[in-house]
Amino acid sequence: MILAKLAYKSLLNRRASVLLTLFTIAISVMLLLSIERVRIDAKSSFSNTISGTDLIVGARTGDIQLLLSSVFRIGHTNNGVSWKSYEYITSQRGVKWSIPISLGDSHKGQAVLGTTLDYFSHYRFAKKQSLTFNKGHPFAAINEVVLGSEVANKLGYKLNDSIVISHGMGNTSFHHHDDNPFKIVGILNPTGTPVDKTLHIPLAAIDLIHGGSSPAHAEHEKHNDLTGHPKQITAFLMGFNSPLYTLQIRRNINQYKPEALLGIMPTVTLKELWEMLAIVEKILLLFSAVVVLVSLLGMLTTLLANLSQRRRELAILRSVGARPWHLFTLISIESLLTTLLGCLVGSALYYLVIFSASGYLQSHAGISVNITMLSYYELGLIGVIMAAGFIIGLIPATRAYFYSLSDGMSIKA
Amino acid sequence: MINLKNVTFKWHKSDSSPTLSINELVIEKGEHIFLHGPSGSGKSTLLAILAGINTATSGEVSILDQNLTTLSNTTRDAFRADHIGYIFQNFNLLPYLTPIENITLGCEFSKSRKQKILKQSSNKNSALQQEAIRLLNALGLTAQYHHKDVAELSIGQQQRVAAARAFIGSPELIIADEPTSALDTNNRESFINLLFEQAKLSNSTLVFVSHDETLKPLFNRSIDLISLQEQV
């Protein structure tokens, strides 16, 4: 009791150096927790990109390449899937739903995706969440467009605005389809996935952009036919009635004669892709561990430096009757108190950081950071830091233990 | 009370002649002893041996019929905390505690001294504080200073705090190591008289060390360290 009081008063007396130590620890705790949170949320955001889709089918290429192009809009495939093959495969038994997608066009650097209304009813992300509308509704006519939340935010678009979609990727397309303006009829809620960065138009409109059929003709005759008759699409997503069909149909697709196709199971390929990125994950973890180590070594340095300055203080305690183990306990309590406060302040800073950075991470890195209570894993991390701080505090405590009494008695003011 | 026989002390075993060599020294219970001698005469060494901070190289040192030379370090630590109040030349006060906290510290590490105070008091919660306040008042430090930081007090005031810390819990032996060296003559005398009063009240033996022989007449017995050592 008296030792705790002494520790507290002594710390208070040396508050400048103690505060510095405390903040070193706090900042390292904050860094460790933030890096870990971003690491874990990046991983889950990554695997949350698509869910509920059993199979993605595209022209034959690498598994990961197909996943990147169809889901992440990274890179693109040169070949597509013919409409005939699409119709044939999706007419097989066990197919619950299918979503054709056609990529390759852009609007001010944002991907344009041609699809059908099935996209809005069957596409799932995260924990089988479906797309929801912030404003408006799905497209109902060939010249209507639905925006991902980020597209709308970034480009400042509102419902009923008219936009023009260009042929090809990139910001500076030479060939603008100025004669085909699209009307914004819907804006989706944020998903933390590439959907946010996508403009969705009817599949039939893709052909229209490319001049596959006369615009005037389309306007008049096929106004309500959103699918049209495309020659080919980039890829399609499928859901099955039972997982049993997945493997069977996948095999059929991979052996499909008329065309070289590839079917991938997104969950499996996502995992493969993440494993490729695992080195980045490990480096992040290493970084945070080093940060903590450095801060604890900093604390040790401060404690040992303080100890020589406090020789007199400790000797006085010995002279009024404190035994060596009292000094040992006193120094241990002090380092424990410092680490504890450091961890508390660090956790507070951590919440401050994720609270202020979550918006940025969501919009710029597509990582949705959840602000929740500390998880058991995070509490465990803090526990490890506390334990390490306590163990490191034992070093100066042991030195204090061996300070002899005559040391203190003879030290003059 | 204090009984030294054939005591010698060497800092290192290889030293040719001992730093201190006392044939016999007997101090009775309740005596107020003035121990004097010039610098380097071995005053501090003798005090360190009496307080059990250093152990005699040879001979017998017994205090309260307890032979200190045979005790282990831990037992000696406990013995000192329980039975000896020490007023240091430089006071050895903790600057970040108030006078009251510094004084009660003297019995926080000794059960028997704490017990003595609690036995006499009806209010168990604040008994230590009450006793500290009583001692401070008796030693002439007025209430307005009781809760200030020690660092803000004058030398004279700090000295009273140091004395009160030595007296709390009425230890049998009070050792004062040149506590008046920073005071002027008038203040020295009045301070020493206050020490006498408290020593009588708590029935303690007082060993007062100084090189200033003008204080000698105030004490009922004085020991000259030089002649003490020449008896050998």
C-alpha cells in the first residue's frame, strides 16, 4: 500500500521523463493496434469483396487473372465468352442464377460494367449482403446508369444527371460517345468493394456504345430490352442450387469444346491471391513488433538512467527502514504503472486514429475498418506488451535490490 | 543499552591499522550522550556500526542486549527499522512527500513502531498522522508547513521534520549525526533542548554526534572519540 503510494508520488515527481516514456509506449501500442487492425480488416475486406457466387466463368487465362479482372477490375482479359456459350452453360440443370458482365469501357477513369438486372438481385459481398440503393433504383431503360457510391461522391454526381461513357479504359479516351448520354437513375450504398468504383449500365447499352447496332434503332425498338444480343461478354457469375453442381459444372466448363473457358471458385482463388500477398502481411506484423520492441528498450533505457539519478532517493528509503525487496517491488510497480498507463493512452490514441482514418481507408484503399470494442486478440497484444514491460522493469528493480545501505547513508546532499 | 567490547573496524581486510578501535563503550538506557571528535576521528564509522549499517571487523556490538554482529543482513535491517531512529546530517528527506508523509514513512516499514502508536491512539485511521502532527508541533514546525513540499522548507524546518521522523514510534535509540551543523548557535541550543524533551517523552537513549564542542555542556555525558580510541 505504502509502496504503491510512493511509486505514484515518485512518478509524479519525475513526470517529465515519465510522460515521455509513457508516450513512447502509448505510441507503440497505438501503432501496433492500428497496423494489426488494418492488416486484419484488409484481409477481411479483401475476402469480403465477393460472396455467394459459386463460380466465375471467363475466357481461359490464369485463375487469379480472371478473378482480378472480373471482380477487382484490375487488368483485363483479351478474350471474352461468346453469348452462345453463356446461354448454353447457364441453361444447365442446377444453375440458380447467373450474371453476365461486360467490362472494358470507362467513365473518367472509373470502370463501366454492363450487366443485367440479375446483378442487383444476386450479387453479394461481405457476409452475403446484397447491394442496396442509397438513392434511386436499378436501371429500367437502355440509357440509364447506376453508380457505385464512390463514383457519385468523387465526381459529384446526383440523380438525373446526364453522363457520357467512353469506349476503352482510361481517362483520356479519344473516342467519346457524345451521342449516347446516360441518365443516372440510382446510386448504391458503399460496400467497401470495387462495386463502389463502378458504373453499371444495361448490357444492351455496351453494344450501343460500340456501335454494334444503330442507336436510333435501339432507341425505338429495343428500349425495354436491357440485355440485347451481344456477341460476347467478359465473364459471368453463377450461383447453384447445391454445391454439388459447382464442381460438376466447373469440370464441364473447363472441358467445354466450342470455346476455351475457365471456371473459378472465387472463395478459393481469393484465398490463393491473399496467400500471394501474405509476405506483405508478415512484413506489417514484423514492423509492429519492432516498434514495440524499440519502445520497450526505450523504457528500459529511461528506467536505468533514472535509477542512477534516484540512487539517493532509494538510499533514503533504505535508511528509513525499507528492505531491499521493498525497493524491488517499488521499481516493479513503477514500470508496471508506466506500461499500464502507456497501454491505456495507446488504446485511446488507437481509437482516435481508426476513428479519424476509417473514412479515408474506406474511400482510398477500400478497407472497411470496423470501430468495435478491443477484440480478444487485441487485448492479448496489450497483455503481451504489459508482460514485456513488467519483465523489462525487473532489470532495474534487481539492480535497486542490490544497492547497499551504506551507499545511501554516505551520499551527501 | 549499548555495549561495545574490543571493537575494531577496517574498511578493507588488507588495511594495516583499523579505522576504528574501541576497547569498551557502555551507554545506559535513557542517557543523552554527546559524542565528539574532529573530522576523520571515526565518528561516522562508529555511528554506522551502532546503526548496523556496517558490521565490526572484530569484537562485540550489542544494542538492547542484541548482538548485532551475529545478525543476518535482513534481520539487522529489521532491527534498525524497529529500534533506531536516525537523524541524518543531510536529513535524507524525500522531496516529493509532505513533512507528514516523510515522518510517517519512518514507521511504515516497521510493524513494532506502528503498533506502538496505534496502541496509544483511539483513532486507528489517522493515528500515524496525528502522531506526526504532534511531533512536528512539539519540535516547533507550525501547522502551515505540515502539508507543503519538503523542498519548499528552510534548512531549519527540514531538520525538525527529520527529527520528527526519527522519533515517531518511540524507538529505543536515537542517533543524531551532526544535525545542527547548518544552524546558528541560538537555534542549535533550542533545537537540542527540543530533542531532549522528546527523548524523555519517548524514553529514548540519545546519541548526538558533533565536532562542535560548545554544545558539550548541554549534555549530561560526553565522550571524546579520540581519547576513547587511545584507551587501547
